[in-house]
Amino acid sequence: MDELVLVRVLHVLGVVLWIGGVAMVTFVLLPTLAKMQSPSEAMAFFQQFRQRFAAQARLSTLVVGISGFYMIYALDIWHRFVQWQYWWMHAMVLIWLFFSVMLFVMEPRGRKQVSVASSSEVSAATFVKIQRKHLLLLVLGLLTIAGAVAGSHGWLISGI
């Protein structure tokens, strides 16, 4: 098997696990937590879940980053970063960079600083705010995926 095929497969599987996980958190977990009777118990569960999920997300984003960089290097397609018609490559790098900073820097730092919040500090609105942020990131991720699939199959923005 051609090594680029294997790398591309790993890249796509990493994206599916990563962005699919963001979708699950956004559309399933956070709405469920917002409806729980005890906001403090919901937050405790969310923090426990987030810690386990972060490990899977870190591995997925690491695979995506390494495989993506390898494909750019092996295919020698660096020039695409100076051509606007390949906007989705810029978007992939920016979204990957944002999530990587969140997962590898901000989340571990925040975990050390956060103590379990009291009921008075956490409400259903807290989960709605978190869900909105996740929804924004999910939409950006899905737009990037759509652009990458379309662009890699020849549907490029012309005339820019």
C-alpha cells in the first residue's frame, strides 16, 4: 500500500474521531447536563467526562497534525498556502492549531486551577454558554471539512 494512502486514512480517521466527538459533546452531552436537577453534579460529571474525552481528542489531533504535515511535505504542496483558492488548507491549520492549544495548553492549565464549583456558581445557563462555544467550533470544523473535501476533489474558488 502506498504510504500516502495510509497517512490519508489516518488523517481522515483522526478528523472523524475529533470533530465527531465535538458534535457528540455539543448535541448530546451538554443539553443533557443543562437539564440535570443539580448544576453542581452536572459540572462535576462534565469535568470528569472532559478529562477522559480530552485524552481521546489529544490523540486524534496529534494524529491529524502529524499526518497533515506529512502529506504537505511528501506532496510538496507548500505553495497552496499562498493561494487563496486553497482557503480550506489555511482553515485546517488554524482550527487544528486552536484545538491543539486548547487541548495541550489551556485545558491542562485550567484543570489545575479549577476547583469543583458550587451550586451557586453553576447553572443550566453555564452549559448553554459552553454549548454555544462548542457549536461555533463545530460549525467552523464542518465548514472546513466540507471545503477540504470539495477542494481536494477539484472544486476550487477561481478568480481570486
